[in-house]
Amino acid sequence: MTPPRSAGPWNIGEAARRSGVSARMVRHYEGLGLLPAVARTESGYRQYSAADIHTLRFVKRSRDLGFSMEEIAELVGLWHNRRRTSASVKRIAQKHLGELEQRIADMQAMQRTLSHLVHCCHGDARPNCPILEDLAGTEAMTRA
């Protein structure tokens, strides 16, 4: 008796569909070693298991949260390691959180600056433009 189609193994297209990751990215993640060696048919086609698809979903969720590929590799290793400590996982997440907070603060500063420059620009037929002056670094020179 043939097992139901939902039991796997699945080809790369079906694995991509089930995991929400493109086939190109499935190959990329496999090449990076985020997936263990994938089974192949006699003709060389990849065959993905339910565990492979679960790992692909893990990687996708990690990417969605902005983790780097190096961090994801470390997290996948910890996820598969039953002897891991949650402190190791938390350390990676805290470091990433701090980096995100810094990037958000930097972007908020950019937003405030750009908002101020847009407010100061008359946006009319005159050639003077505080936005261009700021970008060129000439604003301070013209005021001096």
C-alpha cells in the first residue's frame, strides 16, 4: 500500500510550498548546511522529509525576525541539540534584540532629521533647498 501523499518524502517544489520558502532558498539553505544532507532519488532528485520541512519553517521564521544566517545556523544547531542551555539561545536573541533596538533608534533619528528638512523646504520655484544643502553638507557653511 502506498503511503498518503502528506507523509512525504516531497520534492523540492512541494517542500518549498509546505515550508513557505522558495525552491531557490531551499537549495541555498541546504548549501549553507542549515539542513542535513537531503535524501535523493536514484535519478538525483532531492527528497525532503517532514523534519526537513520543519527545519525550513524554523529558518524562515528566524529570517522573518531578522536573524543573520550565522545566527540562524547557531540557533538551528542549538534547536537540534537536546543538551543545549536556554541561556545560549537567550544570549543570541538578546544580542539580536539590542542590534534591532539600535537600528530602530538610528532610523527614528533619520526620520526626525528628514521630517525637519522637509518642513524647512518651501517646495516652491526658488532654487534654495535646505534638503540639498544638508545632503551636501553646506547648511552650516551658508549660515556661518
